Amino acid sequence: MAATAASGCGQGGESSSGGDGSLTYAIGDEPETFNPGLQDEHTDPVTELVFRGLTRHDKDNKVVPALARSWQVAPDGKSYTFSLRPGVTWHDGKPFTAEDVKFTIETVRDAGADSPLSRNFTMVGQIETPDPTTVRLRLKEPFAPMLDALSMGMLPKHLLQGKKLTDPEFGQRPVGTGPFALKTYKHGQYAELTAFDGYYEGEPGLKKIVIKYVPDDSARLIQLRNGEVDAAHLAPQQAGKATDHRLEVYPTADYRAIMFNMTDPVFADRRVRQAMNYAVDRDAITKSVVMGYGTPAKGPLDMSPYAAAPGFAFDPGKVASLMTEAGYAKNGQGLWAKDGKTVAFELTTFAEDSLRVAILNVSATQLRQQGFDVDPRPRPRDWVRKHWGDLQGFVVGWGTPYDPDSAVYGPFSSSQALDKGGSNYGSYSNPAADKALEEGRSALDPAKRKAAYTAFQQALQDDPPFLWIAYLQTINAVPENLSGPARRTLGHHGYGFFWNAETWRRT
């Protein structure tokens, strides 16, 4: 029934042989909005195809020109001057100018809690637009990730001026400058995009891309094998079942971990959180659950040049010594208890995500074997999104392959806590981590940035907000006659697969 319901999306969701230059792709995650100013680094395929920023990332995830053809940075890091590409237009034919850049940055900066990415522009003071193709940013203080942050899609001033950034109409009917324009969007079903013949790098090779939203992993595989879709994002256990398709298997910076709700007293003692990190056998999970499509995780920057987390090995002896030091003793049920209370918490995740559920169940079993009173209870995605602050433990996914600030500031800075409208869903607060994060984003010297992020990872080792489990590879099944996909390290949910989709073709 899931497959039937998901496939009934009408003409826009039909698959094809590709003779008409189209591609239909099934994915599990549907964003709440296609507005890039409201997304948190995890740019979904539609947003990625519709928008362009001043910068973008190449196959090595290095910052390269996009809407800005060049730039100059002052030696003190407090002034950025961008030269924009001339002749760029929005999908509705209006010219893209420096005023759009000024409007975008000011709007996102001033949105505060409405936009997670406002944190990337709070240091921007004045924005000068001496002519339609020149933009100068004056910063109040240096911000090392600025060029990376400006890969966020630019917004059209002529459509959003006078409206809130959260305007739902624009979020569902976006207009950008990217290689594809959104033609039709049916919530819960599909988004149909058509090639933009005015794209500044030339008309794309594909005429149409349809993104189908099929949350259930099994349903995606069924639709792929039935020919209802041309391509699909697959779970590890499905990789060998897409026999008529080519597998594109890429590394990602996307990790899975158990997030602790730091407002819950059960997680107050850092020794308990350290002990739980020693209680899980990551190698076993990577082999049996992730099925080899991943690696054990040490921390939040393992796939970054700044990786320095010591990590936790499976060590029951360490579990026992830490829990004993924290004043716990095993009760008659073999559970750690203090003052009659066990380390009891509900562990949940998105019920529709089979891989997260499998990680949840195996992790919960391992934790219980080591004496932790874990209740594994997957929940529907919509329920989770309404109860972030009430969750005790959650199998979380996160990670970007870009500047380290984009991967760690949002989920771990106390300034980004959930009750402040940020992405720090576990409400983690650690002065040493905060200090290192601020130094990492303000230091222009690469050696000083490296030292800051090394200190940050050590702070998380000493006071873990997560129980790190695994980094994933992402698996996409595509038709044999699709040319163009290029391997690179991708982000959360495997986002970024369409990074060079304007070059793709069906032969």
C-alpha cells in the first residue's frame, strides 16, 4: 500500500526511458521549504537545482565561483568585494543584480531565530552596492567561513521584498537562478523541475528532473524495480537488489549518533555519557547494520581535514569503572542504578527510516547488555518534528563536507540551543566547546583554526553530547544510460548528489 500511495502522483511523477531527456528520482526526505535561507546547510535536491549562491563547491568541496565570478578579501578579513557575473537572470526573466545579494544577506541576517543560517551573517555590518555587478561586505569582525557561507542560494528581492523570509508561498514556489526551474510541486508526492535555458553556464543536458518523495525504503525499491522511477536513494541492505541499475556509491560526512537531551537529569553526569560511548560496538554495527557501507564514527569532523577526535572503543571495563566512579551499582536486573533509579530513557528515531531504526535497535540492545535501561521506541517523522524538546535520546543524523563551522557550530554551540530557535536540538552547553567554536570561526590563520577545532573535538570527548556510531556511504541507483554523476564527499542524507546535474545526460 505504501508503494501504491506514493506512486500515484500523476503525470509529473511518471518514469521514462530517458529518451525525452528526463529523470525521475525517488528520495525519502521531503524538506519543509525550498527556501535556501531557511535550510540548515542540508540543501535538498530541489533547492540545490533551483538556486545558486555567490559561491559553490567543486568535486573536492572547495569553494569556487558561482554567481560571483571573482572576489577580493581584505588582509584583515573584514571586507569582501564580489564581482558578479553579468547577464544572469532569475527564472522569471528578471535580472539578477547586486541588490538581490544585499537583500538576501540582510534578510537572512535579520531573520534571527526564523533562519538557522542567520548565524553566518550576524557579523556583516554594511553592504555596499556601487553598481549592479559589484557587492562589498563590511564585517564587524573576521569570519573565516564567509566564502563557504555564501554558497547559500541568493533570493529574488523583487519577489520577497516586503514579505517575511518564512513566506510559505515562496517556500513552495521558489524562483532562483539555478539550472532548473520548479514547474510543479505536490506536497507528499513530487516536485517537477524543467531545464532553465537561460542558465548562465548554458542549458542543462536533461530537460526535466522529477524528485519523488517516497519515505518508505521498501517502497522506493519497489518503484525502482517496477520502472515507476528511474533512480532512487537506497538503504545499504537494498544495494544488491537494484540489479538493472548502476550504483553510485559515494562517501559522506553524514554520521549517525545517539543525541542526548541535555535538559534531562538522566544525562547530567558526563561520566554516564562517556560510559555509554564505551558500551557500543561500532565495528559490529558498521558490519551488521550498515553492511560495510560506512565506517565507525569518532566525532563530528571525521571526514574533514580538521579531524582530530580520539573516539571511543568498545570497552566494558571502562563502562564499569566510569559507572562505579559515578556512584552507580548493578541491581538485580543487571542495570546500573543509584538511589533506586536506573539510567532509564526512551530512545527514538524516525520510524520510516529503516537504517536509523536498525541502528536504534542494535544500539539499544548493546546498551542494555552493558546495564543501561533503554526503551527503543521509533516514532513517526511528523511526531518527532513536533516533540524535539521532549525527546530523551534520538538517533540523529548530521554532517556537511564543507567548512568545519558549517558542520559543528549549529548543533553544538550553546548560542544555537533549541529554545533559542537554533539547531542544537540536544541543548548542549559546554564553555570549552563554545570557546573553541568561536575561535574556529574567527581565526584566519589555518594553523589557529586547526588548533581550535582540535580543542573543540577534545571538549566533546571529555563531555560527549552524542554517542557516536557510524559515518555512512550513500547509495544511489541510477539508469545505465545516465552520464554525468561525479563522485565526491556528500552531506547529510547524501545531499549534494545533484551538485553537477546540469551536466547530466541520458544517452
